[in-house]
Amino acid sequence: MPVQNTTVWKDFLALIKIGIVNSNLITTFTGLWLALYFSGMSFTQEIDIVLYTIIGSSLVIAGSCAINNYYDRDIDHVMERTKSRPTVTGKINANYVLLLGTLLILIGTGLLLLTTVTAAIIGIVGVFSYIFLYTMWSKRRYTINTVIGSISGAVPPLIGWAAVDADLHIVAWVLFLIMFIWQPPHFLALAMKRCEEYREAGVPMLPVVHGFEMTKRQIVIWVACLLPLPFYLFSLGIPFVVLATFLNLGWLLIGFKGFKMKDDIKWAKLMFVYSLNYLTILFVAMVIVTLI
């Protein structure tokens, strides 16, 4: 395989899956911000906690993603979106990747310990669920791998909240549920787009094993499960509840359209793009409404 013409920095960003790190950074910050808001604490006066949390959680996530790349290097060459990773092209030695991932997790956990023990423990739970439960155990064995992988993707807002308040408020758990439920429809839509690549790689994603019709039904059910959650965030105000409900209904409406559209891949792309915008708008809005 020809070596891609990339820089060391680009290879590093690909190795730690910077897109995942950035998206989780948004949810971590939101959890942290809301914990400060509900605790009546000042953002500027707790800037040390903010920095420990943001940097620590980012390093933990980056390290976990690096180890995921290390483990999946034998199948990543099959998929278009992963074949250029430095673990596939050989630009970075696999043993170095494993060492780097481990160091990032250890340093990140150490920084989280400077906030609260609870935040560090939640971070470790996220690492364990992503590396062992998802990457090593379920990803190549079961169609439920997407749900299992959702555990790790849902802990960032809990980390952010626990860094400020170890006694996790109901709002923190609602954030966890939003993230947990958001991930299956998001990743199943991606799996539909990349169905043949997953099939060739031997990864038993739902559309590979049970087809598109079953996958579309599952996606719609997961999106529907989001509907009641905004009402548990009533403390953020009626405008937020209305916005979140509107976003949920919009996603569900597009979901139902999938049963009429003839082009399943086009529908999957719509669902995938909507899910990305949904997450960004929802969590940014949580911060904005507390500033008004």
C-alpha cells in the first residue's frame, strides 16, 4: 500500500481520532458548565478545574482512540474512511501507538484526579468500555456492538459534571442518557452508508447482518426514545425544552421518511448529517440558555 503524503501532526490527529475528541469535548464542557451553573460557582474562579477536566478528558479519549486504532489495524485497510490511518500505512510503529495511547490515558486520568476521584473513575469506566467491551469484545462479534460502544460515548458529560460535583445531579444523568441514546441511530446510519466496507472487514454491523429494513426500524425506535428527555431538563427553561423537542421531532420525521424513500443510502446520509447537527445545536444551546 502506498504511503500517504501526510505530516507528522496530521498523522497524530488521525491516530487519536481528533473528530471524536472534539465532539466529546463539547459534551464534556457542557456537563462541566451546567454543574458550575447549578452549583452557583463561577467559571473564572474555577478555571483550574475547567482546564484539568478539559485537558484530562481529552487525553483519556485520545488515548483510547489510539489503542482502538492499534487493535483495528488489521481491518482498517479495508474501509475507505480508515485506510489512510498511520497504523494502516505503517507511518507510525504499532508498538509506539500502544505506548502513546497508554501514556495519554494515564496522564489524562491523573489530571482528572486533580478534580474529583469520581471524575477519574468515570473516565476509567469510559476507557474500559471502549477498549475492552467495544473494541476487543463486541465489535467483531455482535450486532449490539453499537449499543455497547455507546456507553463510552455517553460518559464525557458525566466526567465534566463530576469534576465539579461528585454527587451527580439528575441533569447529569439525563445528559448521559441523551448521549447514550443518540449514538445508535448516528452510527447505524453510518453503518448503512459503509455497509459493504463493514461486510468486507467482517464487522457484524446491524445492516450487514439483518439488512436495511431492520436497521431503519431500529434507528427510528432509538430516535423516538429521545422524545421524553428534554422534559427532564425543564430547569433549563421552556425555550430550551421547545428547541430540544423540535430537534427530536425533526429527526423522527426524517426517520419515518426512510420507509418511503427508495434510496436508502441517501436517507442514511440525511440521518447522519442531521445527527451531527442535532448534537452540536442541543449541547451548545444548553450553555447559551444559562447565559441569557
